[in-house]
Amino acid sequence: MKYKQLLLLCFLLLITATGNSLFAHGVDGATKNFLLGNDGVAFIPFLYIGAKHMITGYDHLLFLVGVIFFLYRPKEVLIYVSFFTIGHSTTLLLGVWWNIGLNAYLIDAIIALSIVYKGFDNLGGFKQIFGYQPNTKAAVLIFGLFHGFGLATKLQEFNFGREGLFSNLIGFNIGVEIGQFIALAFVLIVFSFWRHSNSFMRFSTFTNTLLIAAGFVLMGYQLTGYFSS
């Protein structure tokens, strides 16, 4: 099987595997039942839910794939992932704690736009079309803030009481970081092998074009939900 066909197959498998989550626009049934019935401190369950949500969070992961796509040094990966982590951790905690009400569809549409942005940036679109390169670290931080609000809107749907809320939010956030670490480790292992192949640069354009296409598909779905809700 050619590399181009393999990448397309992986992309289709990703969309298929996350299809239920995509169209449900929320958490799975078992998690939903737990969150609706929870009262008080539940640090470990929230940690598990946070990790699970991040590992299956196709929109967050696609953005991170775009972020690290051309980062070769571990220090660079750490810096960019740290900016993303600071962004989403801040708005996740503050969004739920202060009950900042934002439309989930619009936030998820912006998250989808972040995928389009990163794929376009990786293709050198800003320099080629606009003759200007935005600050990549600032972009990752800003989009990280929106990704955090996306996580916050999911939790806000359950109208948690204040008892044990801070502890549970910390557990959820730590779980998100654990899930992010696991997912990134897997991606980096794949990339470490792929980058030693001649096909990496040859199919980098195709792969980032797929990222843009996936971002537009997700954004279209979220905007359709917003206008029809």
C-alpha cells in the first residue's frame, strides 16, 4: 500500500472511530450518567474522564498533530505543547468555576478553525499569500484558550454544585494532561519513524491538506448545529 493511501486510510479510520462522539456532541452515555449523578469530591473518576476525553478528542489531537508536525527537537515540542497546555488549562478551570456561558457549537467551530489554521500555516500559506508569518507560539496559546473553553462547555452542561468542584476540576485537568501526553507520545513515535522515510517531506503537503479538510468538515458540522439549534 502506498504511503498516500495509508495516510488516507488512517484519516478515514480516525473519523469512523470518533464518529459517535462527533455527532453526539458530548460525552458517552456511561460518563454522562456518572456526571449527572455525581455529588461531592470524585477526584479519580474526573481524572479518568479527563484523560479519556483528551485521548478520544479528535479535534484537540488533530490540532496538536499540526502543531508538532514540523517540530524536530524535543525542546521545541515541549515549548509549544506548554503554550497549548497553559491556554486550555486556564480557560477550562476558569470557564467552569466562574460559569462563563459560551455557545458550545461556536466554540467547537473555532476549535475546528484552529485545525484549518495550523494546516494552512504548515503549508506556508501565510507567507505565500499574505507575505506575513503570524507568531506561531502566540497562535498556539490563543487557540489553546478556545480549546479549554471547549472542554469547559462540556462540563458546564451538567450544572455541577460547588461542593468538591475545585478538586474535581483539578482532577479532570490533570487527566486531560495525562491523555494529551499519551496521545502525543504515540504521535511522536509514529513521526520519529516516518521522518526517516523519504516520503515524509513528499507527503507533508498532502497530510496538511487533509488537516485543513478535516477542520473544514468539523467546522461545517458545528456551524450547522449552531444555526439549526
